[in-house]
Amino acid sequence: MKIIKFLPIIFLYFSLFSSFSNEKNSQLENKIFKNLRCIICQGQSIYDSQSDFAESMKLVVKQKLDSGMSEEEIYIFFKDQYGEWISYDPEFNTKTYFLWGLPVLIFLLGGAIILRKLAVLKN
Amino acid sequence: MKNRYFFIIIVLFFFFFIVLFKGLKNPNVYIPELQKEKNLSRFEASDFYSNKKTSSLDILNDNNFYLINIWASWCLPCREEHDYLIKLKEQNLVKLIGINYKDNFKNAKKFLNEMGNPYSKILKDKNGTVSIQLGAYGVPETFIIDKNKKIIKKIIGPIDKKIYNEILLIIK
Amino acid sequence: MIFNYIGNYSLIISVIISLTIFFLSISNLQKINIKKKINLNKLNFFQFFFVLVSFFSLVVLFVLSEFSNITVFNNSHTTKPLFYKISGTWGNHEGSLLLWLLILTLSLFIYFLSSKSRPIKERLLTLIFQEVIIIGFLIFIIKTSNPFNQIFPIPKEGLGLNPILQDPILAIHPPVLYLGYVSTSIIFSSSLASLVQGNVNNLWAKHIKKWIFASWIFLTIGILLGSIWAYYELGWGGFWFWDPVENISLMPWLSLTALLHCILVLEKRSLLSSWTIILSISTFTLSVCGTFLVRSGILNSVHTFANDPERGLFILIFLFILVFLSLVIYFLFEKNLKTNNNKFNLLTKESSILINNWFIMYFLSVILIGTIYPIFLEVLSDQKISVGPPFFNKLLIPFLIPFLIFMSIGPNLNWIKNKIFENKIQLIIFFILNLILSFFIIKIFGRITLTFTILLAASFYLFFITFKDLIKKDYKNISQAISHFGFSLLILSILMNSILSKEIIANLKVGEEIKFMESTIKFKKVENSSRSNFKSLVGFFEINNKDDKKFLFKPEIRIYNQPQVITSEADIKTNFFKDKFFVINLVKGENYFNIRYQEKPLMIWIWLSTILIAIGGSVSFFKRYEK
């Protein structure tokens, strides 16, 4: 019975959405733009920046996508040219073990502390 | 037990302090300098005069040192370094290739007429994509290419006397 | 001008008063003298009063465009509208520090007046600790960031006319934000005082709860204002960029949220006292740490103030003195904390708050590590990397799913013990409903990842459960119901918005048109005009729906000449279902324009749900307690 109460919500839900177009490539483009930094700007991606350099970089990304390069290959290209700094997604290598690992370690540590607290006090 | 925790935390604490203290001194502007030798990526551009599409493979075909210089007529530091480029050309040890960056043809020609033309070949980069293929991000920037087609030195900013001498050492 | 001197000397008078309060409090600790206690109220008032006079002097200097004052010269201009002259007072480093000081002294004044129920020694200790902070800031301001330095000869015009900074939301964003995280100083001072006195118990919890809620509400709204401004003004329809400065405001908020839940446990069950103190210390520490990171130039961000490593050094030293002192005090007096050996049953509200804190601390550590790791890497190994949205998304989103589920179950549990698992049937029904919903979602959208699907399901689960709690009309827990429902709505809105947003970026000449999904965008014309201090270029765009409804968009480009800045003013059409966002940009040397059109569903719900979260907190703040 309660489910019937929620059916109108479900239909309302559907009506909110129009159909999609096949904009796969431009979505991928924007995704890459948001992942690359603009060198001459203070803390902006080339997606957010309007600077000359950002515009040139966007053109290069488009050219490379058109020529068939994959997203990964494009990141590798830019990191090769400008260093790892240009990508907002830090790699997982010797330099960044702590970066990726420390939060997870803290999570596990917190879990251990809580379990101990629960176990100790249950007795 | 508690004392041990305290000790560990104090050590961590001083570690943080020292790192942040040192971090204050580092500039937070990023300059993509060349860390080690790397291969020159292939690039294509239009010839400055003839507008013909040329590939880097065709230009860099000799067993020579090459110097790729990115310049523009509107760039002030480019004027400063231009004399050094002329001198390098006269040494005859290296072939200079110019890439005219986001420039107006007439202004660029005027610049060359005024200051001299050290380049054995000039290419056009109207939208900045060629420079990015090289790994540059502004003007002026200069790349020294050795006989194995590797980039062995990247100069960001104008060439001054000190850098000029360094270049001479490399190409001799 | 005279206000320069009034401002400067008021600050000096404040230092004298602060020192007086400090030493008076210390001497009062030894012997209780009731007459002197009343004087403290007056002294607190005057300490605040003179900082207020100083602040007010700076405002006057800005309003009168008194360019003999260097701060005014650097940050103001005669043609600025009055409102922005006033808000320019705190829109710079020196002025904003004065605002910090104002709220520090105001908080202390209010604290001392409103804490009469607390033991006198605890109140005096709170005064002492707070005075250490206040005196530290006073010295910092007077020595390195004095807003009343003068310049001769007096310039005729000021330098500060950046149009991007002239925005109403940006004007009130700092005061609201500061009310949030500067007031956590009282929580810090009171916690340390209570620790020293051995008063960390349910009575203290009940007293400090109001402060925690007040800080939290202001901080929530402050962060919201920043995001709203970024969305409307920065031009590309984003509202959160994981920019270091944004992260820095989020960290105290997370710590404060965890503290808020903890203090309820302390009040109701007298548990988690040591963790509560640690959280109190960390919240204020994060606030000061944030101040350091933003003002020292150590981070690269769009939002940073002018870089000055000397000031950065001072804040760093001050920060570490504070942390060091609080660590020492904690370890010295930790034995005063009464450990409660009550049982911690698994299926109870206290356990679920413990789990909530666990997750929040994880989120906090992700953001903290992501923000300061590049600094450490560079110092230790001379390598530069960037940590941006992909990092935060990858580490936060997977953990958000169990967090949402715990949040659905936790508040429904009872304190101490849960004999019957209440509402079991309802929970199962909602769970099944979610499976159905998620199935349909996958059918329609197909392309979203499994993670997003599960996240969506978890969000809906929380949404249904909190909605049910809200309409249940349980007035005892109404504030929790409102805030949690607001939070579920926030997560849901952000998720749906990010999955369903569509955009098109193209280069168009006047007269051209382009297809976008099932509509057509026509570039009708461009109108040039000249305003008081800028040239305006308005593009007229008509978008035809498939139902043949027409929408007219008029995004604008503004070309200022003093300073030479070009800004884009988006045309945003908002309704409850989605936002339509249109921007144009000049392309150098070309005769076409770069246009960007986005359709962003549920955008307004992101703002409304955050306001709802704050409303829930306010309800709790104003609630009268049951006997």
C-alpha cells in the first residue's frame, strides 16, 4: 500500500528528464579540460580559464582527441611536456604513496580505535 | 604510555612546523623546467613565408645541433635576446629555427627587417598549438636540440650573456 | 586624517585593556574577589568597544576615500559605490584581520555575560586563554598588518577598483564566515578551561552547545555564500572547485559538525569527553591554520590574499604556540577527565555518532592531506604536483555511500539501548523501493557508473527516511530532522545536478545558429553601449524549445579600463527544476564569440537544502529546554 503512495513521485521523477543527445565527445573534452591546469593562471583549470594559453591548450586537446588519442594518452602527453603538476589527478607512485595511503590509514586507525572501545566496554 | 604518545605528537608537531616554515620560502609560481633530456615530439606548422605545411621531420634532417626559438614581434624580451641569436647564427655551429607565435605577418616581417634574421627557417604558430607540442608556454622560449633529436636544454625567458655562453659550450 | 589616529590609538588602548584583563583574571584565580569580577564585564566591554571604534574608523576612512591611509589607497577608489566602499574595509588583508579581532573580542564579551551559570574559575580561565589569542592577534595587527599606516604625499586616487570584487554576496561573505570560525575560539578557550578545572561533563556540554550551534550555523551560511558567489560571478557554472581556500573553510566546518554531534553525546550520556576536547582544539586550530595558509602565499589559488611570507611566518609561529600550549595543557590535565565506564552498546545512538565522527574525520583528513601534501612534497623532495577534484572525488565518494546509510539508520536508534529495532518494516520497504528506483535509473541513463548508481540509491534512501522523520512531527527531534533532511536533499541535488547537467561550448558569429539537444540556439545580435566605467557588449540569444517556447538570453561582456579587466556576466534563468546558464566570451582577434550554454537541473535546491541545514541548527539553538 505504501508503495502506491510513492508511485507519483517516481513518475514525477521521470518527467524531469528529457532525452539525451550523443554528446560523448564534447563531454570527454570538457572532462579533460577540467583535469588540466593552466600554467599562467593562479589555480585554474584550462576549462575555467579564459587566458590565451588555456585556449591554445584546449585546441591541442581537441586536435589530439580528433586524431584518435585516448584520454590517458593525452594526460601522458601533457605531463611529459610540462611535468606532473599540470594534471589535477595525482598519480599513484613513490611520490604519492602517502597522499593516497594516509587518509585510508587514518580511516582504518579510526575503525580500530572504535572497535577497541566497543569491545573493551562490552565486557 | 601517555608520555610516549605525547612525545610522538610533539615530534610530528615540530616536523610540521619546520616543513611549513620552509614551504613559506618557496615561490608558488610554477615554471615547467626541463628535468632531463627528452625526445622532441613531432610537430607540423606552416612555413612563415610560403604558408606551406611543413613537418619537423623534414626540417630537422641534418646531423646538426638545432636551436628552436619561439618569438613574436610584440614581445619585448624577444628584442633583447635577438642579438644573441644573430651571434649564434654567425658562429655557424647551430641551425636556428624560428617559430613566430601568435603574431601578425607584417609586424613580424618588420621585426626581422629591423633586427636581422638569424633563422634558417621560420614557422608560424598562429594559435599557439605548435609551441605546446614543444612544451613551451610563453615567449620567448628556446630549445636546444642535439644530433639525436633530443631536447637537451630549455631556456624560459630571454637569452642573456650567461645563457649565451652556456649554449656555446654545449654546441661546441 | 584624524581617523587614522583614532583607529591606531584605539588598537593600542585595546592592547592595554587586554593585558589588564589577562593579569586581572590570573590574579583572580588565586583569590576570588567578587567586586573585581563585575569589573571584568566592563573591561570586556571596553576591550570590544575600542576594537569597534578602530574598525569603525577604518570604515569611515574608506567611505571618505581618505587615501593618506595606505590600506584605503590600495583597496578603494573614489568612484566605487558607497556599499562597496564600506565592504572594501574587510576585503583586504589588514581590514579582515581587524574584523577577526572584532569578532574575537565580541565573542569574549558575550561569553562572559552569558556564562554566569559556570564556575567562576572556569570562566576566568576561559578569559585567560581567549586573551592569549586576542593579544596575539593585536600584536600581529599592530606590528605587521596595521590598517592605519599612512603615506605622504597623499595620492589623489586609489588603486582598488577590481570589478570582480564589487558584488553584494562577496561583500557579506567574509563577515558571516568569520562569525562562524572566529567564534570557535570561545569553544577552544572554554574547552581548555573546563579541562583544567575538571568540569568536562554534561553541564558544561549543555552550556557550550549554544556556542557550537551558533558557530556552525554561521559557518554553514558563510560557505554557502561563497559557493553562490562563485556560481553567479566566476562564470562557468561551477560552485565548488576543491580550491585550497574553499577546502580551508570546509575543514573547520567538518570538525565543528563532528563536535556538534559529540557534544550531544556528552550532554545526554556523559561520554566521549576527551574526544570532545580534542575536537574543540582541532576546530579552532584548523581555523587559524586556514588563516595561515591563505595569507602567507604558500598556496597557489585564485582566492588568496596578497602574498607576504613575513606575515605568514608570524601566523605560523602564533599557530604553533597555540597548538603547543593546548597539547601541553591537554596532556597535563587529561587525568581530570572522568572516564565513564558505561557500556557502549552497538546498536545505539552513541555508537552511531561515534561512527559519524569516524567518517567525518576521514573526510577531514582527505581534504587536509590533499590540500597540504603538495607543500610537503615540494619541501622534502623539490617536486611539484597538483591535487585537485579527481583526487577528492575518488577518495570521498566511495566512503560517502556507507556514510549515508549509517546516517539513515543511526538517528532512528535510541540512546543506551535498542530493544526493538523500531520501524524495521518501514526501513525494508524503503530499501526495496530504492532497488526499484535504481533499476529504473540504470535503464534510463545507462551510462552512469555503478558507483554513482549505488550512491544515488543511498542518497534516496536517506532522503526517504529523513522525509519520513520530518513529517512524523516529533517535536523533540525536529531540528535534527530538518538538518538531516536538508543534508540528504543537498547530496541528492548535487548528485543529480552532476549527472544530468548538459552543456555546449561553441564559437558563433552574429546570425549563426547551432543545435543543442532538441533546441536551437540563435545568435541574434550584439548591442554595444558605454556605461560609467565600462563598455558593455550584450549578446542576444534566442533558444527555441521543441515545444516552440522561446527563451531570450542576454549574456554580457564588460570591458573596464581602470583597471584593464574584462568580465563576463552570465545570464542565468532559474526555476525549481533547473538553471539555464548562458555566457559569452570575446575571442582575441576573431570576429566570432565563444558561447557557453548549460542546463543544470536542481541547482537552486543545492542552495535551498544548505539553508535548510542551517535552519535545523537554528531551531535547536532557539529551543527552550524541556524540564
